[in-house]
Amino acid sequence: MDSNVVDYSTKIPNNVGLTQDRQVLRALEGWHPGYLNWWRDMGPEGFQEAMVYLRTAYAVDPRGWAKFDYVRMPDYRWGILLAPAEENRTIPFGQHFGEPAWQEVPGEYRAMLRRLVVIQGDTEPASVEQQRHLGKTAPSLYDMRNLFQVNVEEGRHLWAMVYLLHKYFGRDGREEADELLRRRSGSEDAPRMLGAFNEATPDWLSFFMFTYFTDRDGKMQLHSLAQSGFDPLSRTCRFMLTEEAHHMFVGETGITRTVQRTCEAMREAGISDPTDVEKVRALGVIDLPTIQKKLNLHYSLSLDLFGSEVSTNAANAFNAGLKGRYRETQIEDDHRLENATYPVLKMVNGAITKVDEPALTALNMRLRDDYSADCVKGLLRWNKVITTAGIDYQLKLPHVAFHRQIGEFKDVEATPQGELIDAATWKKSEADWLPSASDGDFIASLMRSKIEPGEFASWISAPKVGIDNKPGDFEYVRLAA
């Protein structure tokens, strides 16, 4: 079978020849009912019967791989899709640099590789669970459709990792695949593995921040795993990145449209001071300082996903050839890092100080730096909207020491500007920097569903271009009676 083409002849669409791999096909068919039960229990609440204008992959060729049509989400054709194999691919980093890429799991790295797959797999259903209530407060059918597209693709990313577990890890893999359906975001008894994926996503601004900042962490992790010497994981992540781009598009444009509407409303009302929060809120839009507080929260939570700045686990995964750096093959060095160093921000004698650490153990820091540089691009666009409207305000990324639960700064209090302060000062100013309960209540008061085609909530602008070039009043979701 052409590895670019997706075979839809089985219950599980794929481009990996499942019909010839009967043992894995049977195992995945056995996992399928449990997945559908999870989707019905934890997927978008109240919209399982809606007909949604979704894209589905028919090929993995980057020149054009998706078709659009109406489908009920439980009927979506989730499948196993890997990017085409690269002929004679070699391992691009670590102590196996230059050796042929592995087509089977290297025995000495089995446990480490399985854990990487499981952690990545656990994030996918978690975000669906976090977002399951949002359909009820969608600001438009356009946004509702985008939410559901993100949801079904996160479900497909779960399938991608489950395939690897079933195909390459035997009984252990099957057990881990079952556990991925047992854990629940925010559960006290069986929470998801990473902290940010147990946080609530209570409103649409949170969703846009999540898809911009947290899904961008996913992008960085997928890029690193796409470098893997284990070729099936590399190919899996390379295709997942194609879908992940849409999720970040939803976040970036969602925040842009929120900022745009706020600026328009302020200008129409003759309000020039963005910090006059009550006046701005009276217009039915979200004030810029509250958008900044949401940004502070989601950026800091996402930084924690990178783990400790200095990490032997990251060094071991790199040395083993399992997880590389962001765009590893484009970096000009020896790809072994045996004698290289990298600057790391650390607490030294009570001050935030840049210290050169061995590059091998500073891989998390490097990836986080790449992430922060990538995040800045969105801020430039949002701030251009504000400047163009003639409003004196700039959204900013907070300092990496701000509001941290993991790594060098987990035991310190710092302002968004990176100034170290005591606990009492932090407590007094926390509501100026992070969303308060009253901020949440105000945002919740705006979350009123708009379900007529072409209609948008008061707090967000219409998009410039429709999905699949559809007109502004296109019925992206046909709701069940």
C-alpha cells in the first residue's frame, strides 16, 4: 500500500498496512470500544449527535491531505497515520549518531521509550476532557466547529500513541493503552500525568490561551520526538505536527479576535485608558489587563511542562537517540554534546543568575528557550492590533521565574518582571497578575452561546477567512434537534 494513502477499508483507517498485521489489528479493534465509551463519556458534552463540518485525512502527503464533510463526532474515522518513511534515514543525534534508524524498539531503551510514548499519549485525551463543556458556551458556530476539530484530532493523536504501544511494546503496551482511558483530567484518584492537563478550562479565552501556549509546548515536544532514532515514533510525530498547526492557529487567531473586539469597542466608546477596567467591561468585552492575566497563567503553566531546567532524564533520552532537540538536523554542531555547554537561569545566592551547564543536562532549558522565542510571534501580532487601534498598552510574556511549580524557581516568589519578592508581597499583588475569582465570574458572564450562522458573541470579532474558504454565515455545525 502507498504509505501516503489512508486505507478506509477497515474499522481503523491507517497507512501502516494493518490488514496484513492481524495481531495488532485485533488488539486495536479490542481497544476501540473502550475508546468510544471514553469519547461518549468525556468528549464534547451535549454535541455527540451534532453534524460537524470536520476535516479528515485521506493521505499524508503534505501538499493536500484532508477532505471536509459533515460527520457526527462519534463516527469520525480516527486512524493510524504516519508520515512517509525516509529512505536510509539515520539517527541524527546522541551516541548512536549516524547509525541506521531503528525500525524496532532497541531492547536497552525499551522502558525509557515506552515512558516517552505514554506521557505524550496521556496529554491527548486530557485536553479533550478539559474542554468538554465549552461547546455549550461557543461564541459562534465557527468557533464551535474549531473546538470540535481540535478535539477529534487530539483523539487521533491518542490513537497514534496507542498504535505504537500495541505494535511495539507487547503486554506492557496494551496495559498502558488501557490506562490512558482510565485516567481523567483533574481526578483525585487517577489524574493525568502532567500538571497543566489537570487544570480546568472554564471559558473560551482559557481555551484560546491553552491552544496557543500549551499546544505550542506540544509542538516543541513533537518536534523533539520527530527527531527520534526510533523511526515509527519519528514518523508518527511528523504527521501529528501537521494537525497540531491548526490547534495553534485556533489559539492565535482566537486571542487576536478577542483583542480586536476589545480595541474596537473601546474606540467606538471613546475610551482611551485600557486600565479603566470597569468602563471597558461595561462594553461587553474582555479588558486588556485581564487578557494579560490569562496570558500570565497559561504561559507559566506551560513552562512547567518542560520539566526541570537541568535534567539527567533529558540527557539520557538524547544520548540514547530517543528524543532530540527542536529542529535537531538544522543545528550546526556535533549532535553529541559531549563537551558543549548551555546557559541556564538558576538561583545563586538568592539571585537569578545565568550559569553555563553541560548542554546535555540543559536540554529542557534549550527547548524551553526555543518555545519562548516561538511564543513571542503571537504577541507581536496581538500588540500590532492594539497599536493600530491607537491604544497605549502592550501584552508581554512574564519572566520565567514567575508563578512556577517545577524547576529552579518553584520555591521562590517573583513578579512578572522577574523581581524576587516575599510571600506577603506576592499574596497582596497576586490578583493583579493572575486571574481572580471575580475575573473568572466576569468572563463567565460573557460566555453566552451564539448558534445562528454568522452570529458572534459581543466579546470576539468574526474571523477574516472562513474554514475551507466558507462564507461568514456558513453553518459549520448542524445541531441536533
